Amino acid sequence: MTGRIKRKNILAMVELSPLQHDSPTVCPLCDRNIPKTQIDAHHLIPKSQRDTETVLLHRICHRQIHALFKETELARQFNTVDKLKSYEEILRFIHWIKQKPDDFFERSRKSHRLKSR
């Protein structure tokens, strides 16, 4: 969940980006345009690991990543978008979400794999 101030900072960063005026922001995970109201910044390596590199994702894509993986898995195995895209459940999610409108949002649920631990 993103706080109100952090969301304002993300929107300011997107609006100041020189590329933003030429083309819309595209989610690197699902390859769809991201509406300004649906932008989330995702740390490729979790902030708890002291990383600052982020990518801009759809809110639903960002939440799906955190519903499927623990922070340690993200830091060790899935620390790039390409590695995330290689995971079978993410591929199924991408196939499903590509059929939805850009501003579509639905609540993500923790995977059974994470719940059972």
C-alpha cells in the first residue's frame, strides 16, 4: 500500500519525466499503458535489502507480485522484470490481465503457497 505523500512523489516523478510528454508510461510486466491513478513504484530488490532501484508498474501487477512472492524470494530469485516474467503464475496473470482495460483493478489474494507457511 502506498501512502498519500509517496503517491504524490511518484506522480510528480512521472509528470517531470521528459518521456512522459511523448508517450504514456508502459508497465514493463504486462506491457499495457498505466493510467496516472494506477501507478505504483516497485523495488526490484526489496527496500529491506537497502535497494533504491524501482520500476513503475500497474498497481494490480505490483500487488500480484507481492501476493506471490516473499521479500527474500524477490531479492534472490526474482530481482528483474524478465525473471518475474519467467515464473508460470506470473505468465498466467499477464495473459489474464492483458484482456482487461488499462484502468482495471481487482484485489489480489495471497497465494496458497505463501498462506501455508
